[in-house]
Amino acid sequence: FPSEILDYDISKLIKRRGDEAGFHLMRARRCGWFDIMLLKHGQAVNCLSSFAITKLDVLSEFSKLKIVTGYKLRGSVIDHFPSNIDDLNECEPIYEEVSGWEEPINDVKRFEDLPPNARNYLDRIEELAGFPLVWVATTSDAESLFRRR
């Protein structure tokens, strides 16, 4: 997938922090940066009116984060999610880099209590998505879920 993190150290760290392993075979999952193109495709296909972000704590301590804002296909920027797997496999991600945060956020229960750069990251994702980010979970635990708005 275009947004897959190919840097071994970053990918390994995210997989470990996020406990990203398949349920049955416990095979490590592939991880990628937040992909706006994929989110917009999901919204169009499923008529989404809002979305949630979970496991935000996995990104703590990264000084920089990437957001996939678009794709290049055979050297040209495209404005849609590819409709066939061959085109998708040839896509190169276009990244926007944003500042990360150093603070742990596992115990945060309100949007206002997140570090400023975490709030900025979520605000930017919502802005790029063009529809509301309503729910945020700082960990994989359901108790960490809070309403953003």
C-alpha cells in the first residue's frame, strides 16, 4: 500500500507500540502513515459522516509525523483513489510533514488536554479530510475514547 512505512526502525517501533499483529497467525501487520486519500475513498464508498482515530499514543515521541495527502501515478498527481490494484501498486505517496509531540498521552481524556502538536496533527487531518473527526482514543483501550467535539 502506498503509505506503508518502509523505514525498518520506525515500522518496528510502531508495530511494537501498537501491538500490530494478526489475530490468528500473530504475523506482524504492515503499518503506514495516515492516508487522507484512503480515508476519502472510505468516506465515498461507505457514506461516512464522521470518523475516529485510535491508538494515538503510538505516535508519541516522534519529532516528525507524515500524512499522505495525495498520490503520484506514473509521475502525475492524481486526485482520486485508484480503482485497480495495478495502479495502486504503482502509486507514490505525497507527504506532508507535521511536528510530533514528546509527551506521553496515555492518560489524556479530553481533546484540550492533548499536547498542542497532537491537537494540531488531529486538526490537520480533519482539515485535509473535509469531514468531522469526532472520536479520539489515546490507546487501544475503549476507556481512552473521548469525543473531540
